[in-house]
Amino acid sequence: MALLTALLSGLIFGLGLILSGMANPAKVLGFLDLAGAWDPSLALVMGGAIGVGLPGFALAKRMKVSYLNLAMKLPTSTQIDRRLVLGSLTFGAGWGLAGYCPGPALVALGNGQRPALLYVAAMVFGMALFEMAERRK
């Protein structure tokens, strides 16, 4: 049941990305182009997501197990450290250069957009490098 729920959640998320146009890197880059033809639609999508997510996270914080009777695994750290800052900067640079972040890149890949293939390959390579570095510690 957990896998089915994850699949349905992913499909709904992907559909939302397609309907909002956020799987289109040109739309995302338009949002990031503050000096040019700025497109504020991504801010509206983010605002809507925050509005939907906040009550869900508030409820989840009070629960010991999920509705599927699985352990709740919410982040607990509040520390802003070097790793968080460097990771955020790397994420932002990749997002700004390519117009993709991981979710929309996977949706674009599923839509057959060739540039997404390169982005997803680089993303998987970066995750593998991170895992190797973590194991060495």
C-alpha cells in the first residue's frame, strides 16, 4: 500500500508540474530573469504549494505514525551549517543554469525532453559522488 501511495503521490505531483508549466525550463528561467521579462507564475505555484503543505506538515508533526501506519521521518535539525549552505548554492546554481530542479527534470525526462536526460544523468552522478564521499567518512 505504501508503494501505491508513493506512486499516486508522484503522479499527482508530476501532473501538477505539467499543468503549471513548471516542467518547462524556459518558464522557470523566466522566473529567475529578474532584469528581463520576469514571469511571476512560479512564485504563485510556490505560494500555492506552501499553502497546501503548511497544514499538512503541522498535522504530521503531531503524529507518531502516518495514516499508512508507517514511521514519521520528518527532519529535526535546525542547524544552518556549511554543508547546507554549499548544497543550497549548488542546487540554486544548477537550477538557474538548466531551469530544472529534480522533480521537474524527471517529469521532463518522462515527456521525452532530451535536455532533461543530461540534467538527470548529472544529478544521478552527483548523488553517487555524494554517497561515495559519505561512505569514506
